[in-house]
Amino acid sequence: MTPADGLKAFALLFVVAIVQVSLLSSLSVAGGYPQLLLVTLVAVALLRGSVFGAAGGFLGGLLVDTATLQTLGLTSLILTVGGYWIGRYGETTGRDRTHAPYVSVAVVTVLYAFGATLLHFMLGDAVSARSVLLESLLPTILFNLVLTAPVYWLTGKLLRPVEWRDRAQEVRLLG
Amino acid sequence: MVVSFVVLSLALITVSFRESDSGPVHGIQDAGAAALRPFEVVTERVARPFRDAYNWFDGLVDARSENERLRKENAQLRQQYVAARSAVDDVAVLTSLLEYEHGPDFPKDFDAVNADVLTTSSQFKQQITIAAGSKHGVRKDDPVVTAAGLVGKVTRVTPTVSQVTLLSDPTSAVAAEDLTSGASGIIRHGAGGGPALFLDRVTKNEVVLVNDVIVTAGTQQGALPDVYPAGILIGRVTSSGQSDTLPFKTVQVEPFADLTSLDAVAVLVPDGRPR
């Protein structure tokens, strides 16, 4: 991982975050909302690991909260945890598995919906849990899964996958 | 490092939630929002033809389930959507706002501050940001409209960007009345998703019929006037009913303004306010 990698990931997440808040947040198809930032973060975390994932999640969330004038740190917190978790998954069991991006996107979409709903409730915001968790969650997962393949491919072109032996040094398997 | 990000996020949430709008963290956020504004404007303008094309197809699919009258309306809307796919639409939107501003329906004693929509609402928050702020005379609680009708009100202001809470947000409440019968109530959003609104608190002895037009009531209690001027169009009644168990009528209202696809809006500011 080089400084150039960091710059490229920063630029990618910056553009995606702007597109997300300007265009995609209100785009609803069959009740689902495309979460391009989340899918891109999963791709970055899988390709570059947990630290990149956490940093990218924090940055992307901060951009979203800043641009939409929402409570600062809320989206950052969820995406930091999500990015870190997916990064760890990529560094360990998800390594080189073709289904890893799809599993990660599906799980993170669910966790994001629950986490965001919970945090909004804790802050006293009026969020419809039925709408977020029942009506729109399934179509949102499907929507994100459709985005996964092209986004992961494009992100892989930008951030070339680390060589297997380089990544293997990050985790020691005992026994 | 990861822990530090989490701790920093929690600290930001705490400070951002607890401090006033004039606090230092909000100041930094305001500056950040202003810095991001050019990027949002560019993105919105580049993608507008694609979004309008999507809206056109979306309207086409919806039209299959509509009745004859709505199909005709959708045909008109489709024509508008098709026309909206080019830069000409910018002129059309702004022209409609201008015509509204100079038309008979525009509230007296108010000026319009027209602004592009920068960020759209999400499934968690029915709030948008617009490219106008305190430098342009916008203040908190100013009503926001389009040529079609009421959109919401300003809930946060920075020098160049403002946050607008839409009518479809669960926290919104607008005193409203039936233009035909005079029945009064409060426009709220329902518990579920979707853009449908409800005219709440309408007593059973009042008459509200399907297709009645709902406008702002502009009520005045004591020295505190309603933030919304009277007579702004809100929507059309799509269903009206009552039951023995509920104390009030159940009146569903379809907003005239398309709250899910806003390109430009007008903020109503009182005459004479310094800008």
C-alpha cells in the first residue's frame, strides 16, 4: 500500500460520496435505495484491508454528513465499523473468494440499515423502522448486489489487488 | 487507528448533537458544506439529463396502474419530463418559479429567493440542502415552495447553504384547510414511507371530499403568526373517510410538489428583509 493508493482511494470515495448525496439518496426503485458509497467502501476495504476500510469509511461518512448538514460523525461511525469489519474479512477468510464482495455487501447493507436506524432513534430522530427495515431493506440489498460487480471491477482497476503473499503477512494462522 | 476513528466519530456525534447551531463544530461543518457546494452543483447538472430520463421511464411504468384521468396527467408529466432532459429545463423550472413569484397565487408581503437543490433526501431523513443561505436573506423557519406547491421549511442556515425539511418528514406539521369547505386540520406525513400526506385533526362534522384542494391556513394565534402564509397550495385529497373508533376523519392528501425529485425551489422571505 502506497501513498498513491491512499490518494486514489480518497479521490474515489470523494467522488462517490458527492454522487451519493447529490443524486442517489432519493433515487428509489421498487422501494430500494442504491448505496453506491457503501458498495464502493466494501470494494476498497476488500482490496486494501481493514485500516484502509476504516479510514475510508470515516472519510466517506464525514463527507456525507457535512454535505447534507446532518449530525456530524453519525455516518462516519457506521461506515468506519463497516469498513473495518469488511477489511478484516478480506484479510482473513474472504481472501480470494469470488463471492466475498457479494456476501460483504449484503451483510453490510443490513448492518448499515440497523445501525443507522438505531443511531437515529438514539438521537431522537423520527425514523420509520418499518420503512427502513421491512419495506426497503430487501430491495436495497438487491440493488446494492447489482452494483457490486461493476463497482468492484472498476475499483479493482483503480486499486490493483495486492499480491497474495503480501497480504498473507498481515495475518498469522496458528496451529 | 481504527479505535481512534470510532472515538472521533462518537465525539463528533456528541458535540454536533449537543452544541448550538452557532457552535464551532457546526461552523466547521458549515464551511465544509460550502466547500463541497461547487462539486454538488457540477454533479447535479451533469447528471440531470440522466435523472430526468430515469424519471420519464419511471413515470411510464407507474402510468400502467393509474386510472384514465391520471394517465392523462402522466402524459402531460411525461412531456414535461422529456422536455426536462436538456438545459432548457433549467430555464423552464426557473421560469415557472418566476411566473409563480409574479402570479396571483404568490403570497403578499413576501419575496422569493430561488435556489438549486444541492443534496436530495434519504430514507432516513426527508431533508434536502439548497444553494441559498443567510447571505441571500434566508432564515430558519422560512417556508419553501415550488411553482406546484409547498415543499417544506428551512431548518438550518449557513451563509451559502440551507437545509430544508420536507413536508414528507415525520417532524413536519402545517396548519391547513380545505379550499372548498374550509375544513381545517394539520398536514402531516404518515407513519410509513412514500410521499403521501394526511390532513390530521379534521373533526367528523366537517366535510372533506376527494379531489378537494388543500392549502395552508396561515393561522395566527396571539402574537405568533404561522410560519406559512395562507393560501399556498399543498395537495389534492385522494381519500377521505371516518370510523367510529377514531375521533377524527382520515384524509389522505397527494402533494402537488413532487417531493422526491426537486431541482429548484423558492424560499419565501418577508419583504424588506436585508440580504
